[in-house]
Amino acid sequence: MAERPADPTAPVLVLETETGSTVMSPGRDYHVGRDPSSDIVLDDVRVSWHHAVLRTEAGHWLVEDENSTNGTYAAGRRVHEWSVGPGSVIRFANPSDGPRAVLVDRTAERPSHVSLSAATGTFRQPTTVRPLPSRTVRIGRGADNDMVVDDLVVSRRHAELRAHPDGTYEIADLGSHNGTYLNGRPVARAPVAPGDVVGIGHSAFCLVGDQLQEYVDTGEVSLDVQDLTVRVDRGRRILLDRVSFPVGEKCLLAVVGPSGSGKFTLLNALTGQRPADHGTVLYDGRDLYRDYAELRQRIGLVPQDDILHAQLTVRRALTYAAELRFPQDTAGEERRGRVDEVIGELGLRQPAGQPIHSLSGGQRKRVSVALELLTKPSLLFLDEPTSGLDPGMDRSVMHMLRGLADDGRTVVVVTHSVLSLDVCDRLLVLAPGGRVAYYGPPGDTLPFFGFEQWPEAFEAFERDQDRDWAGEYRESPFHHQYIDKSSAQPRLPGPAGAAVVVPPPTPQSWGAQLATLVRRYAAVLGADRTFLVIMVALPFVMGAMARALAKGRFTQETALNALLILCVGAVLTGAANAVRELVKERVIYQRERAVGLSRSAYLVSKIVVLGTVTVLQAVVLTLVALLGVDLDAPGGKGVLMPPLVEITLAVALLAFTAMMLGLVVSALVRKEEVTMPLLVLLAIIQVVFCGALLTLDGVAVLNQLSWLVPSRWALGAMADTIGLVRLSPDKTDPLFRHRPGTWLLNMGMLVVLSVACAGAVVLLLRRHEPAVMRK
């Protein structure tokens, strides 16, 4: 160790390597190399005998390469002389898997539950370092803040770091839409101690010594998966069995395996959609499950099905998505600018003005990826992105993902296709039972299994179910090289389930979400020409049928038939509008719910738009059927209002209730194809139990069942208006009397049924949501 003049302004650092720690004091040179007499000895043949030296100069620490054969690397690049400090990571001899050294401020005590320790290797060189403030500083996206964070997921005025006279600090959220986090947990106001990590958007702030260090997540992060296990059926069936593997920075990982091997389960566990029952997922050294509320903004997920409304143009769909995902105070120009960026990045400028349904399969997948890139995620997961594509499109999509990884993201692809695995950095093969059968370079996979073609390997998985694929891999050199040696993270004890996964905050207020959803849904319906034609034609057709049966005047022969047709028309109109609307958007809803969409705002947007359309249709239906028809009400008056007004209200409320019932069906079913048969069944039930064809009063069971049928109460309200008992003496149903109390009861029951249906839809929507959002 060479003595040098003391440099009192440089901090005392601790250099952590796999073999131990070295305390480095200013004024000394610390030599690194294979030479046993070096201060830091690295026993790796790639390291030169005298490789590098660490020294201080002008109050800073420097690492200087001593003309080594394989080089010294900092910040991902080969360096000759480089300024380092607390949080710096240095690689010797190889930038990806060479011996690693991490520098830590000796005075900084980072809590293990936040950033683990220096052994994680995730401390990076700070993006900015500034003295600790002596006064309150405001942090946000706006240029008028003391600390400006150029990040669209950050609110314009996001938080304040408050300095107290006693030298302590606290962080206070200023009503931001994406939240302020302390050690991964959302806070409104909390004290900040040295070593605590304050998360705001993609930035993390840490008090280290007399400095405030900022670390910006630019996308170059690692993922470490440790012993993930998922059990179902009360623990009797295992879907994932101790799955472990590391994913490096800028890595493109493909996950393959036969059906039932747990690929989709793994995807849900890695994204936090359904946390594993045991095990840990480390996002750059941080527990993903524990810090999910903060880190979820840095995770993008592209499901197998498209997650955008196909009727909208590319640009319009992405603009609506940006409104929902960015803070409410984001200006329209800022959102449009980000949309233009991702459109350009994914080569979508030419089709940006086209409806999504008119694009090719590969282009539609690019649009789905573009949606996820709006918030600049560091981790991007894709489920079967090439499903249904021809080999050329398959290759194109995989090369697109290769480019995204090269640009500074970690990309994980779950796929059945083996056509383009060669563009991936790593391949994970899962065997039946959710076990790791192989992890390593794609080119070595088939030779490892002893096959020449992928179909042979998949056949072997199905044929040799009792073979210990995972055991064979654990005993192989591949496991030691690509899992044991490549993982920089320490093993964490305890099950993942012990941590309470906190759901993410909503990026916008409830009202702002509702306004955006209403405008988007109206635009989607307006772009659906088939829906528009049916919406306009149906009330006219049904109204004309009812008018023909009325024959210009309600009599004993015509009144009941005309009212029955009005009931059927209202039920078909309302239910047909809604019966497909939730099931066809289920994948979109699930993804948007995972990033903070309000369940109630989503449902209310459907009710507002569909309800408006349905009520207008009901009004048209009634007027076409009865305008100018002699309703022959007692004394020419209704119960409380003019007869035509009362019947119009009853038909409109019935149509609205039928629409709500259609939403229940849509939330209940799993496939869109089964909605039409259920619509027919729904209409038949309304006819049978409305009271026009069968005598229900006094009939046990049938009468009670009819209380759940909207048309029963709607027909009763209309019969009250015209005094049907007077026109048809054989109809003695107590709900058909010309009395205010009876009419109000019938109308009130329709309201009750509508509210009950809304509650059922809320519960059914919750059933289809990611587990973390079921609160």
C-alpha cells in the first residue's frame, strides 16, 4: 500500500467483493489484481496480476486501470480512469460477469429490508449528488420546483423534503397521484433517517452522510428469482416448484415449456399479479412484493390478447391510455409528446391514423407494446406475443423485442414458439410440474437435452413425466455457471406470502378517470358501425310491431299484447346493448385495473354511456309504438302523470334494468360466444314471468321467482297506468291496479333490481382482477 498525502475531504469507503470487505481511507492507494500481495486480491484468471488501483485526488476517489489485459468497467463501459463514490459498481475483466466490487460510504447504514446490503451489487453510481438541504425543498415535475424530476409519472408538485432545526428530515406528499414512497411503502408524511430510500416516480433519493443522492432508474436493472413456489387446491397441487434464476441487465429472456408447466403462473408471480406463496422476486435488490406499490410503475405487461380497443385509431387509443396512466396535472401537450415518442420508437408513424383492427397481427402487437412503453418501464413482460402470427411476423416481433432490450430494458417473453429463440440472451425451460429443466443460452438447450429438434424435446416432457428433469439440471455445469455464479443477490429467508402486497394508487382522481372512460367508451361505440345500425333500427322495428298490435286504440284484445311487445322490446334493447360489453373488454380491464384503474369508475362509465343510449332507445320505442294511440286510461289520465309519459318512464326504466342485467351476464361469463344464447334465454324468462301469459298471483314459487324478473314490475306499472283490470276483468293481479301506491311500488322495484345488479357486477368484476387489486 503506497502512502500519499492525506486528502481529508474524500470520504472513507468500504469496498465489498465476494471474498470480503476492505475499508479504504483517503491518502492511500489500494491495488487490485491477482498478485497475492495486492490490497484487494481477485482470484480469477481473467484478472491481470496488477489490474487496477483505487486512489483519491482533489477530494474524490478514482479507479485507474493499470493497462490490464481485459479491462476495468464502470457504469457499463471500459474505463482507464473513472471517478467513483458511494454506490459505484466496478467490474474487473468482464462487464457482465467479471469480479464485482461495490463501494459503500462507511457512515451510511442502509436498512436490509430496503436495499439489502452492498452484497446485492445493486448500488449504482448516483445520477446526481447534492448537499443536504438546510431548508424545505419541493420536488416535482414542474420547472418551478427546487428539485425537478423530469418524469411524466411524477406530479407537477409532488412532494416536499422538509428540514427541521434539529437536523432531522421528513418527506411529505403533496397530494400526488402516483404516490410518494419511503422504503417502498406509500406515505403521506414520515420522518426520513440516513439510509432511508424515498421513491418518487423512477427516482430514488437517499440521505448519505452530508449528501442527498438521487438514483434514476433508467431501465438497466436486474431481476433475481429465488425459490418461487405456487400451490393451489389448498396446497395439494403445485404449479411452480422452487423456480430460481437470475436475469441480467438488457437481457431478453424467453420462457418455454409444454402445456401445464406453469409458464403463465410464473408470469403472474414475476409481475406481482399473483404473488408466489413462497420465494422472492428481487428487482435490482429490492423485494418486488413488499415494494410493489412503488415498483409496479416500472413493470410493463403485454397479455396475449390485444389490450386496446380495436375500433380506435392507434394514436387515439394511445392518447386515452396516456390520460389514464399519467397524473391528472399532465398537460395534453406532454401526453401527446410521449405518445409520439413511443409511436416513433416502435415504427408506427405510418399506421398511427388507422383503426387498430385494420392492422396486421405484428403491428397490433407493436401497438400493445407501445401502450406499455408510455410509462417507460424497466421490466417488460409479454405473454405469447407471437401467437397466431406467421413465421415472418414471428421473427419481426422477436427482433423488435431484441431491440427493446438493447435499448436498456429487461424483457421476458413467455412463448410456445421456438422459431426465433436464437435472438434471446437466455432461455428458461419449464418441465411439467413447474420445475426448471434448463436455464442458459438458447443455443445449448437442445444439446443439453440430447435432441436435435424441439418437437422431440416436448414429446419427451410429455412421455417421461416421472423423469427428474430439474434434478438433472441442478447437477449439471449449466446450473453452476448460469444460476449459482450469475446471481449477485443473497438468498432471502422466509416466504413471499409473509409480506403484505400493497395495491398501487390511482394515477388520477375518480372523477378524472370517469371522464376519460366515458369519452373513450363513447368514441368506441361511435366507431362501431354495426352497433350503431342495430342501435337505431331495433327500437323502430319493435315499436312498429307494438303499434300494429295496438291497432290505434287499447282494447281488451289489443292492450295486453301491445304492452307485452313493449316489454320484450325494452328487454332486448337494454340487454343486447350490454351483454357483450364487459366480457369482450376483460383483458383490457384486467391490465388497466392492475395499474390503478378504479373499479367503480369503470362500471359507472359503462352505465352512463350505455344507460343514455338505452333510455333514448326506449323513448323512441315507446313513441313509435304509442304516439297517437288511444290508451283508454281511466278518465284519460294516468296514475300520477299523463298516460304516455308514465308508460314511457316504465319502458325506459325496464330497458335500463335489462341493461344492468346484461352487464351481470357479461361479467359472469368467460367467453363472448355464450352471450347470445343467454340473451335469448333472458328474453324468454321475461316473457314467461311478466304476468301477461301466466297467472302468477297466488301461485307458490312462481310468484316469488317473478319478483326477480324486471318485466314483471314494468308490465305492472304500465297496467296500472291504463287500468288493465278494467279493460280485462280476468286479469286480477294486484300489481295491475290503477293506484299511486301500486305504480310507485312497481317502479321502485325496478330501481331496486338495477341497484342489485350493479352490486353483483362489482363483485363479479373483482373476481376477474389481479389478486393484488382484490381489496
